[in-house]
Amino acid sequence: MAHLIIGALLTAIFISLILHARKKHLRITWWQWLVTILGLLYTGFVLEVIVSFLEEGAERAALVIGLILGFIAIIWAVFLGRFVFARKSKS
């Protein structure tokens, strides 16, 4: 059940990113969408690793691997928000 929730969550995030880009009239190139999709896939991987460790009963392993891999996913998301989906200021 957790796998379906993770997939639905990532799909909802992707759809909301598309709607956000259309609403703000952002010009996002194909490679920026590719990096975004790869970031979402990596986030899904991190969540699936955590769920798998928890299903095996290894809570400490889920915490350690979740922190290590999750930190990279958070940095990826911040860079996407800053350099891809941020509104360009006209100066």
C-alpha cells in the first residue's frame, strides 16, 4: 500500500509542477524537465528504500540510509526550485 501512496504522491507533485509552470508562464527547456523527472525518480527511490528497510524491521538502517540519501534529494529539490522553477526577475 505504501508503494501506491508514494507513486500517487510523486505523480501529484509532477502534475502540480506542470500546472505551476503554466500558471507562471515559465519557459522550461527539455533538459530542465529531464532533470526534474530524474529528481522525482530519485526521490521515489529514496522513499522506496526507506519503506523496504522498515518492512524488513531494520528501523536504524532506514534512518541512516534515509538521512544520507534524503539529504541528496533535498539538495536536488532546492537546486530545481532555485534554478528551474524560480520566477526570473527582470532587472
